[in-house]
Amino acid sequence: MAAERAGVRSATIVATNFLAQAKAIGRTQGFKSLPLAEYPGVDPFDSTEVFVEKIGNVVVDQIVEGLASQIELAPAAAAPKPRDVVFAGDFDAVQDHFEQNLWSDGLPIAPPTIERVEEFLRFTDRSPDEVIGELLPERREATVWSVAVNGVMAGCRPEYMPILLGMAEVMVEPMWRIEDGGSTPGWEPLAIVNGPIVKDLNFNYGTGAMRVGRRANSSIGRFARLYMRNIAGLLPGTTDKGTLAYTFNVALAEDEDAVAKVGWRPFSVERGFAPGESVVTVQSVVGISPPIYVAGGAAEIAQKIVESWGEGNVKLWAYTGIMFHQWHPLLVLSPCIAEVFAKEGWSKDDLKRYLYENTKMPAWHAERGPRLRPQLIPGYSTQNLCKLVEAGELPKEYCLSSDPERLVPVFFRSETIGIVVAGDTGKNQCKGYTQNAKQGVPLSKLIKLPVRWEELLSEARDRRANGRNQYATPSSRGVSSQ
Amino acid sequence: MKDEPTYEVVWPLGKTSSSAAKVNSPISDLNGKTIGELSVHVTPRDDLMFATIREKLLQRFPDVRFVDSHTFGFLHGPEENELVDRLPELLRQHSVDAVISSMGI
């Protein structure tokens, strides 16, 4: 499409599995049809002979026909105005209508009525018409209004609006690459929340912090995926090619009391914000480690993390991080682990440095990576570490010799590892979250509160205090015990 | 359900920005034309693929010329955005009349 925009005719080769995506993306770029040449089947399973036969006898004909064909532009679609009522019906009818139009994520949504949306808008001083940016691939405008609408649908409370706006500000950043939100690894956004807003909005940063159960964590996590579907237009099967993918992440809030207790810096402060500022960071997660149980002193714990996470599942994605020169794995430690480290004088930076220096893999692993097919092309490598070192893209440790068995770091820069403290204060467990290289790099935004924040929050709390207690403890749920 | 309220709901999407798409003239005869090869180079067989395409096209259009995919860089790499931005200039620089791109097999 970039070639067509540059005034040059093009034909694009795609495998059968990518045809629907190619057509859908063509439409989002204004083309009714694009010349596509289909490679039939799944290429990695074809022998070289079959591959050559398919290219030579099937694909080439389509290329010639495609270049000779007339391209048509797609007519512009009409868009309702923000306050237009597009449907009226009871709860079930609204659900059906939204599902039929692919406007929901498969879970029931809260109906976005004008009244509910306006309640969200009270929690920002920004104009509802403000265009925050444009989200690819559908090139839809992300507006303050649409953030509120999707926040309502996700089940958020109105007072979450400043965080939702911060998340939308991340998503529109070109560097975040939302257009790759439908890539085959199937990554999910993860929102990490720091600052006083964590307590203001009653996030769970303790036991079960990453499980659904607390409205702030759950609904804000759901919002991220919903916004990517509705505004970016990432829909499974067409523009979203996540092979298996997984469900949305609940928002992760750091336990800043625990961080302060051990004298560490909060995640947001490590990312350049001042202590006491409320900040939301959004990054991709493409895989999660099993729980890592640790014991002993700091050195033993660090080594266990190296062996269980660094040399475990996160290593599988190191190739991709090196290929794109971007990688931001995230480690979430329970507070008691942070205490052990701090007691022995380790900072977050010390732990990151240890992980960088002690987690190794053979160089061939980083050069061949997940697309390795040595049985088909012996000696084939898709990247050369020594050339990347020469180019200044990697530290010198990656090319201390040319031996393919030499050990090189899995984490290619210590400073790009993130560490967050959360979870059960008394349990010796941590988990690693693998980030997807240049797609969904962690970006942080200051959460901009409305001038009347305290007053509005107080009003919202008062209203709820007069109704059902959202934060009931198990003993107050009205379930009689045996 | 009896007495259930009616919800009047708004649209959850957003308007699309104006399209920059343009229609370029078809090319039915590739003789005398220069074809630029673009690839995301995610599989080790891209070079083999383009070699096969070249061989077949030359049988049908003996006077067609090709600009190798490596000339345009690694479109799925760290410099993707920069390369896409520079593409018009690169295509002009190499007098490319048509592009064959491999974007995901």
C-alpha cells in the first residue's frame, strides 16, 4: 500500500491464512480491492520443491494478473455523530446489537447511554470532541468521547476516566505500534498504575493482583482490549491474527507501600516521573512465566529467577527482542521478596544488572530464533550478532568470539527490564511477563486529573456509600456460613 | 423481561480519517519495466521465492528488470517506519515501475 500511495503499481504475495487480513487492511486504507497473489497453504510445512512449484505455477500468474488489473477505491463510510442514538432496546437487545455489529468483546457490555457517557466526562477537563490521535489499522479517531463510551461499556466507574485517557494517549503514539496489535504472537496490553490514584480508586495490589475481582483492575484491563477492537479495529480473524492469543490482562497496580518500606523506587519513578505523581504505563505482554517460588538470600533468589525465568520461557523471545532492538521484559515480585533484596542492599537496578549479566543462551539461539529451519537450509541465520555489535546495536558481550556455542546475554540491556512489586505480601513468589519487542513498548503517561478531582471523587464515594457496598469483605457478602 | 428499561445507546467507534489512497494505472506488459521486490524477510525462503518469480517472469517478459529486495532493507525490522517513509524516494531512485511485495507467508 505504501507503494501504491507512492504512485507505483503493486502486487502483494500473502499466504491463504493472511488473505482476509490483507483485504481488510486494504479497505481501511481506502482500497475496495488490492492485487493479492495467494500462496496456497501453510508455507513452513511445504518442502522446497513444493514451495518452488507453488510460487512458480500459482503465485506468478496472480502477480501478472494483479498488476494488469484495475484497482477500485472504497466509498467512504458514513459515521454517526457522537451523540446520535444508534440503537434503542432492552438490555438483551443492546447486547445482541453490539455483538452483531462487532462492537463488543463477547462479554456483556454496560449500555453506553448519553447519560452514562456524560458522567464519565465530568471526570476530565478535556473537551469530549478532542481528538487524541488516530488508531491504525482502521485509522479511526481516538477522542475523549470514544474513550468515555468504551469505558462505560467495559464496566469502568466514571472516576477511572483520567486513567483511560492516559491509556488512549499511549495507544496513539506511533512508537507503540498499535497497528501491530493483531500480529500473530497475539500480545495483550498491560496497564501498570502508580501513584496516589492506586488508593484513590481502590486498586488491588495485594493477593491476586493479576486476577479479575476488583473493579478498577478488571474493568480498566478490559477497556484496553475493547478500545483496541473498536477504535483500532483489531478484530480476530481479519485484522487481528493472534494465532491463539489470550484474554485481557487486568491492570497491575504497584504496592507502593511495600516499595517505600524497602527504600526502592516505584516503577513510575524509574521511568522518569516524580514520586507522588499518578502515572499509567501500557506495554505489551506476549507470555507469562509459571509462578517462580524462591527462598534464601538475595543471591540465591536472583539465581533462581535467572534459571526459572531468564533461561526458561522468556529466552524463547530473546531472538525477537534482538531482531527489533527493543525488548522490555517485566518481572513482578511479591513484597517479601523485595524485602530480602533490600535488606541485603540490592536495589531494583542491582537485580536488573544481575539478570543481564547472568542469564545466558548460546549465540546460535539468538541468531536463528523461532523461525529456525536448519533441516531446510543448513547454517541459515536470520541475524548476525557480531554485525549488530559492529553497528552499535548490541553490547560487545554478544561478540566476544565467533563460536556459535558461545554464551550471550538473554536480556540485551539491563535497563530495559521492568520490575514491579505487587501480590501477596507474605508469599515468596514472582512471575515474569514477556514483552513483544517493538510492538507495545512500555510508554508512560501522567494521569491528568480534573481540577475538581477530590470533590468529584468524594461525591462518587458518597453516592455509593448510600447504595451497595462495592468493597464488601467475604463476611459481609450476605452468604451465611455453615 | 417485564418492565425492563429501554437503553438508548451511542456509537462506540470513531470516524475514520480521510483516505490517502490513489489509483495507479494497470501494467499489462512488463517488458521494459523495472520491478522492485519488497519483503518483510520473515522466512528464510524469501530469496528463493524472488529468484523463482524472476525466472518465471523473464520467460514471459524477457525485457523486464528487477531491483533486489535487499536494496530496500528489512521491512519487518527495527527501521520499518523509516524505510516505509523513505520508500517513495527509493522507488524513484531505482526507477521502479511496479512492486512485488511479500508481506506474510
